Amino acid sequence: TSNKRTLRTLFYPAALPPSVISETSPSQKKLLAYHRDKEQQEIINQLLIDRALEVYYITMEETEERDAAPPITELHSIVRKHFFIKPLKLLSFQADYLFLKKCVQRNPMIPIQQQWLRSMLAMVPQSLMEGKERELLTEELLKEVVRDYETSMQRCVLRRVLIKPDIKELDALEEEAPLPSLPLGLDFSSTWHDSYVKAKKRITSTLCILHPTMKTLLDFGYTAFFNFLVVDFSGSRLKGPVDCKSFKTDASLRCSKAEDEIMGTWYQRVFGLFTQSEALDGVKLDQFESFCNSVAVLLSNQVKELLQRTTEVFVKLFDPEDRSRLPLFKMDLNFDENRMEFYPSLQDLEEAILFVVDCIGQTLQNIQTVRAWLTGGTATLDTELPAHVAQWAKSTLKKSIRDNLEGPKEHFKGYVESYGWLVDGTAEERINTFLAEQPTFDEYT
């Protein structure tokens, strides 16, 4: 009387064979036996299908998805169409696998650690995280990372707990793509520590810059050069105007004095270090030349850096936008042989300023190498001021000199316009013309 579906009312009743069979001929008996076997096979198939569907519905009830199951008639047609020609136990395997899979997926997963998320955010440049929109984008990306992590963990646990049956029909029921296979041909079992230690020892034994002596040389150079300039004219403006000849002489004397000071302090400390046997500890005989070459390169770079820094500081003194430390030069406006001109000339002034760059480049050019000092040779360090630095300094100074001489040129031009007629013959001609007219005394007056 109840309309409620039960497991008993969901399936068709089994059809039993007739109980009485009349006597027939042998051929009819053979034909009836064939039909009886076929009917019995149909009964067996029907029972297997009913059993498989029963397991399926039990699974759906336990997973609270009973209402989502398709109608029984539709399931019968699907099963008859797809599983009559295959072992009917496949349907049971599928149902069991799907049920166990849902059980595994419902288990709680280990959440991602917040420290991992903070480490990910720490690797993002701060400039990419400024602004409200980018904060929202960051939150969305973190949520996506958490989802991917949970999905990966769930799939990993599922793969390790359950073995998927080799049934093609299950592929259509799987929602996610198959897990990526492990890379083939790569051996991750070997540790990297042994190779790391071996490589480190090889680098330490062959890379000379890692030798303790090199660190000592770096300390010597930093102590001697970090606050030292070969020439420093930053206080020249406070001394008042200076003539070009004195300026060149002062530059030469300062460079010579600086070279003597460096050779008496830094140079003596460097070669005093190599008088000690500890300076060459660990250097094999076949590595001696390479070690000395490394020392030469290190010392050369230190001296070049000093010369380059001195040149840059000198060039900056003539910056037209900052004339607070611009040197003052004494120049005379002379009249000689009916000509008005500056002394020294503007070209001489430019040569005197560029002379300082050449003087800096000629300083510390005869420093003996360590290998030559130890073996009695004459080789010297390559301490020449880089060509591109010298070229940049001279071109920049020429432009600065032209900009700073605009004032004197305008001053000279004003003199020529105001008094040029006195020296170019115009005044003499006007006087001769006036005298030739024989004016009266009043006109003379």
C-alpha cells in the first residue's frame, strides 16, 4: 500500500522456467535444451545485474546521494548494453572504488603552513604589492595557491591509498586529469653534499682570490685609498685667483707628493707582507705564477680605482650647475701691438686644466710587481688610467670650460665694442681730418 521505493520493489521479479515439459522427439529435446540453457543464462545475467545495482544503490544511500541516482529502467538498459559482453563484476568494482574514493576525499587534509605563504610573499618585490588593487590580487593568488595545494594533497593521498581498477569506463567518471608521472631517467637518490664538498675544495685550491693573503691585500688597499686623492683642488677657490702656470706646477707637485706617500706606506706594507713565509702558505709550485698574476691584477685594480676616483672628483669641480668649488684663475686683458687680448689665452687656460688629467694618469705608473720583486725582474703593474675615463674627463672639461668662459668672453666683447675704435686707426683718422680743416680756436675748444 505504500508508494515508498525499497530495494525489494526496485528490481524486476526473477522469471522461473516451466515445471512440466511434455515428451518430445530427440531433435525437439535438443532444441528445447538449447532454449532452456539460454533462458537460464538470461536468469543468471538478470540476477547478476540486480546484485550489481543493489550494491550501487546501497553505496548511493551511504553517501547520501540516493536522489541523484538515475531511474532503475535506465540503469537496466545501460547495464545490459555495456556489461553483457564483459564480466559483470566490473560494475561492482566501480561502485566499490567510487565509494572508497569518496571516503578518502572526505578525510581532512593537513592545511598549508602560514610560514610557507609568508615565504612566498617575501620573494615578491615590494613595488609589485603597493596599491589596494594589488593587495586584492595578492589575496586571490594566495587563495589559488591554497586550493592547488589542497587538491594536490588530496590527489596524492588518494593515489597512495587506493589502487584504481584497470577499467576503461572509470576514465569517463574521473573529473580530474591524471596525475603527472614521475620523470624518467633522473636519479634523485644520490646526495649533492659530496659533490658540493668536492667542488668547494677544488675551488679553494685553484681560485687564488680566496687565499687569505688576498683578503689582507684588500684591507691594505681599503685603508690606504678609501679617503685619499692623488690631487685635490676642492679648496683652491678659497685661496683666491691663481695663474695657469702656478696651477700646472701645483698639480705636478701634488701628484709627485702623493706618489711618494703611497709608495712609502701602501707599497711598503704590500711587499712587507710577502717577506713573510705565511703569505704563500698553501700555494703549490705549479700555482705560483697564477697566484702572482692574481696579486698583480688585484693591486692593479686598486690603483686604477684610485686614479679614476681622483679624476672624477676633479672633473666635478667644473660643473656649471655648481660653482661653489670652481677654481679661480687670474687672467689679464692686455693691449699690445694694436691688439686687445687675454693673457694667458683661453686656449692656454684649457690646456692648463686638461694638464691635470694627464698628470693624474701619469702617477703611479712604475710600481714593480710582486713576482718581479721576488724573482728580481723588472715587470710593472698595469696601472694606466682607462682610456675611456680619460676621454670622458677631457670632453666633459672642455664643455664645462666653454660654459664657464661665457662671462669673460662677453666682457672682452664689451671692451672691443666700446674702445676698439681707439686702436684700430679710426681715432687717428678722425684726428688727422680735424687738423686738416684748420679750425678756429673756438672750434678747437
